[in-house]
Amino acid sequence: MTGPSLRALTSVRGIAAWLVVAFHLRSSIAGLPAGAEAVLAKGYLAVDFFFLLSGFVIWLTYGAALRGAGISGVPRFLWRRLARVWPLHAVMLAAATALALVLAASGRHDAARFPFAELPLHALLIQNWGFTRALSWNDPAWSISCEIAAYLAFPLLVFAVNWRAVPGWAVAGAGIGVLSLLHLIFAGRGATTLGTDITQLGLIRCLCEFAAGTAIAALWERGRDRRGAVPMAALAAVAAGAGWALGIAETLAVPILFAALLLLLALTAGRPGNPLEGRVLHYLGEISYATYLGHFLLYIVFKLVLVRDANAVPPGLIALYLLLVLASSVVLFHAVERPAQRWLNAWWDRRSGRAARPAIAPAATGPYRR
């Protein structure tokens, strides 16, 4: 794939990761106004944007190449996805294991937080496929487990549906349809929020939103040069947001709202004066996976070492923790995530005898490096 870099999407990924940090931190901030806490309490919805964005980017980056390569391209695609997400997950899981052993040695082991019997599921990243009843070890990794399932399903979607051959209205209808199906499944389980029963509903949440993200990518390809595309995407976002404010269920309104926002952000990316194109925000997006996967365990350790009352952490300590999250994200990105990804991809190339730029590979100018 070639095309514009869509730097704004990388920046939004960084903002979304920090919203998840704030979500996990909200109940600890001393003196936080009730209104602010209520807003931060919806930070879990950032994961829904991640799922949509993932489908969008994976389709643009790999869809055409995988369709062209056929079945023979699937192993390489899956390896590249594994090289992207598993090494950092493995490092964080190892850190969690070390922490659990230290706590056990000191007589403070929390069996619910660190259930050793479930550790193999987490190592294989299949823990959130209905095999567990509660989040454990490194909580944010549940969504990475679901992403692995989406990656496994992606080749089936590519071979079954060629969005480029489907009329635009049908693509939009399919996207809305799959998000409506998500709502019906949640409603059938009595779930009124997207964060309900993550270990049982998180997988379908990811698969539906990931699939919808691929449709949004196809709509972006069709609409990026059309004058009326931006107003239509903006109107759809406003309508979905208004519907949510007026009482439409979160499980229906929010995925459609985020899908429209994703399309709008992609259509307006690269425009002069776009604040999401800046260096700082873009870098936060680059290191956002490390932020997302690393902050939760860091806060557990931070509380153990420095915090007396986890329900009333003073502003100074909150600021220190946020600085540590940022610093650890930089270190994990440059020392673990990116080198491991490059090494694993290079190993596959050497093993398979492929050229340095194989067919199934993300373009350097893709929406963001995946």
C-alpha cells in the first residue's frame, strides 16, 4: 500500500492510550471533582476506538497484498502481527510473574490478581477467548488477546469480501449492520455498556468493531478525494453523538459515533493546521502500545512502594506516576517493542528466503507503523 501517512490517526492512538491510563487512575486521584471522575469513568471506551482503528489500518496495510498473495501469504501476515504485539506482552507478563513471586514470598500473594493456573493462557494470548471469568495478571492485555483473534479472522474476511468491489452504500450498510449486531448481542446479555463482562463479551466486541473498521477503510479510500465526504462523516458523527446524549444505548451509539469520527479523522488528516499532525502528539501515538500495556502493572508497583491510601493519592504523586508512565513507555518502545519487532521480522525473512521488502509487509508510508 502507498499513500498519505495519516499521522493524525497515530496521534489519536496516543490520546486514546492516555485516556485508558486516566480511566484506571480516576478513583485514586484525591479531590477529583465528581463530574471529572464521571467523564474519566468512560475512558474504557477508548478501547473501542482502538478496535475500529486496528481494522482500518490492517485493511489498508495488508488487505490488497494478502488478497493478491492468497493462502500462501497468511503465515507471513500472522507472523508480522505476532511480532508486533507479543514481545512487549511477554516482557510485561514476565514482569507480572516476577511481581507475583515477590508478593508470594512476602506472604502477600493475591491469587485473584495473579492466578498461576491461568498463566499459560496469558502467555498464548488466548485468555480472553472465554476461558477466564475475571481480568488478571496485566489487565489491559485482554484487548490484545482479542486482537489476536481478529488477526486470525482477518484473512477469512479478505478472501470472503473485497470491499473495493462492493458499492459504497453497501459498504456503509455492512459497517452499520455489524455494529448493530454487536448491540443486539450485548442487549441480549443485558449489557448496557461496552465495558460489561469483558472476559465473555470482549471478544465479540473486538471482532465486530475490527470488521467495521475494515469497512471504514474502504469508505475512506472511496471518499478521500470527494468534496462531500467530510461533511457527511461529520454529520454522521454529530447524529450518533446526539443520539447517545438523548438516550440511545451506548452499545449502539458509541461504536457508530467512533466509526464516523475515525472516517472524519482520516479524511481530514494531512490538512494544514491540523493539530493532530504535530510531533509531540505523533510520538505519543508511536509509543502508545507501550503506554497502554505498561501503565497498569506500573501503577500496582507504584502503589505498593509509594502510596498509603490508594483512594486518595495526592497530586504530586499522581504527577510522578504519569511521568513514570511516559518514561517507561519511551524505554519499552525503543528497547523492547521496536527492536523485537524488527528482529522477528528479519528472522522470518531469512528463514523463508524472502527479499528485504516482501509482498505481505506494512508500507513505511502506511497510516501508521503496525
